[in-house]
Amino acid sequence: MAKDAVPARREGPVTMPVDLSQIVRYRRWLWRILLALILLAALGFASRDLILGKPVETHSAVRGDLLQTVVASGRIITPQRVSIGAVITERVARIPVREGQSVGRNDVLIVLDDKDERAALDQARASEAQADARLRQLRELVLPAAEQALVQAQANALQTRQAYERTLSLHEKGFVGRSQLDDAKRNLDVADSQLRAARLQVQSNGPSGSDYALAQTALQQAKANLGAAQVKLEQTVIRAPVDGVLIARNIEPGNVAQAGKELMVLAPAGETQVVVHIDERQLSRLALRQKALGSADAFPGERFAAELVYINPGVDPLRGSVEVKLKVPEPPAYLRQDMSVSVDIEVARRTNSVIVPTETVRDATGREPWVLAIRGFRAVRQPVKLGVRGDTRVEILEGVEPGDELIPATNALIEADQRVRAVAVAPASGAK
């Protein structure tokens, strides 16, 4: 290569000179614009509260159905309990039933030792047979013999009287002496006496006589003793007086059952009831035939229907409560005697009414209840007239219309005439 040769020219991008001061100025303008936007946004947010009002959560009044109930707790009962006891004192031989078992009328509950009672029954039967035999003996043997003796006594008396009359006639004629007449008279008196005795014997042994009456009385007494012995034997077997469920058992085989002591308790089958005590302040709301729903504490997920059938006319002064009974027309199988239950008694129902949450009503128990409603971005104190009250909802008769926004009473920061706006609405349901 020659010395004066020119090297080839390399082609590539051309770098322009950069003005750093201009970039700095550009970035400053961007930050100023961004800061201005943030300030404008903050001013707009603050002015919104000033213009539209402070945001508050509200509940809307709606139309719906409302159910008012009275809630109370009580227990399950049957109309009565039957205490099972023994009439006699005897040792328990056998108990063929267990606690909680359903039994029918006349089912055997307890069997007592009956050896003494059976012996007494055999003795009473023997006494009855003896008394009956004695009465038959009077009718079949003694009375006929007495009647035959009477016939003989009558014939003997007749013959003796005829002999006396002949002797008297001969004595008057002088053919016999005084001694023969006296002998004839004595024989006549003896014959008359024997006749009277025979008549008395027949009368005594006859159906209207004393001996017959004594025999009859003895037979009746023997039969009475036999009946008493049979009853006492029957008392050794204790039976169920009615259909029901055995809910308590206080005796075991081998124990001595004391007469008059409660051995078992039977809950008769029949109408199941719930007994509750309700605050006397609720008395004006209660009425017969009101419907209710109950639930047992042991089965909280189960519900059963009930109906109010009894309101005690008196008030318990110690509790300040009224006893109320509800019948359970179709009791579920899990209900037990004395089981704890809760009931919701339906005392009022409204349909298509204006309903608001209870928490929005202020001075609800006073004479002049009121709500704090939003009208044109202002909180307005609005008097209301209340109707039926449920657990969490209340009926408004006057003062509020469906769709009105109401401020809960729990929000104590908002006052009447304050500028506000609704930001969250929790509509009222038409439930209880």
C-alpha cells in the first residue's frame, strides 16, 4: 500500500449533542403538573364532602311481611303423671319392664312374692267350702230331720191328749183314781213341750230361722274373706293403669316394696304440652289458639308446631310472670318428659307493611319515637308511629315511606340538619 493512501471511511449513527438543562426544566414542569393534579383531586374530594355532605351508612325502608313473636323457655309435660306404688308390703320378686319403656294398660310392671297370699287364699277357700257345707247340711239333713221330728211330736201329742181326755172322763165317773189322772196330765204336758220344741227346731232350721241365718252369714263371711284373699293376691302383681311411658323406677328385685311408697312414675300417653312462664308485660299480646314454633335445647336444629291452649288467670308475684300452656298436636319422637324447650309464639303478623330495622328507631319505647332520615342531603328528625315489632324489624305506620334512607341510632356523630349523604345501603328484609 502507498504511503499517501487514504483509509476507508467507517459509516455509523451520528451522535447529536444533548442539552441537559433543557431536560431538567422538562422534568420540573412534569412534577409541577402532577402536584397540581394531586392538589386538585384533594380539593375536589374535600369539596365533595362540603357540597354533598358527610358520608354515612344507612338502612332503607322497604315493604314486606313482619312477624311478631313472644319468646319463652319451658319444659315438656304430659297432662298428668301416675305414681305407681304397692298396696301391701312385700318383697319384690320380678320387674319385667325397664325405665323408658312404653307400656300398655294392664301390662305387668312389678311382681311381688305371693306365697303368704296364696296360703291365705287356700285357707279362705276352705272356710268357704265349710260354710257352704254347713248351709247345705241345714237344708238337706237338719231341716228334714226336724220336720220329721215335728210330725212325730204332733202325733205323740195328739195321742197323749186323747189318753188324757179318756182318763179324765173315767176319773169323773169314778173308775180311775187321782194318781192316774195326774200321770195322764203329766204325759200330756211332756208331749206338748216336745211338740213346741220340734216346731222351734223346724223354724230355726228353716229359711227364716236363726240357725239358717247364722249359716248363711258364715257363708257370706267366708266368701268375703275369699274375695279379700283374692284381691290381696292380685295386689302382688302391679299393673299399668293406663298406656304410657315409664319415666322413673325406684325399686329393684329383692327390695321390700313398702305400702304407699312411690315405686315407679308413668307418663300417660296422650296430649303432649309445653309449659312456659312469660313476662307479665307480654300478657296483653297473648290469646288462645295462637300458633307457635318450638325447639328442644337438645335438638336445636329441629322445630315442632304448637298451639296456645291455656293462660293462667293469675300472675306469679315472685317471678312477675304468667304460666302458659301450649299443646303439641304432633309431637316428634325425640321429645321427652321434662325436656327443656323454647317456643316462639306468633302474636301478630303484618303483610305488605313499611318495615325498617329496629336499630334505626330512636326512643322506640317512649311516647314519641323518631328516626333520622336523609332528605335532600340533610339529616332530618322524623317522628314516626310504630306498629308491630319483630325481633330485628319494626313496622312503621306513619312517618316513613318505602325507599327512605335512615341513619342507625348507633351513629351518634350525626345530628339533625347536618349535611350528609348515603354511601352504603343495607335494605331491610321482610322477615321477623
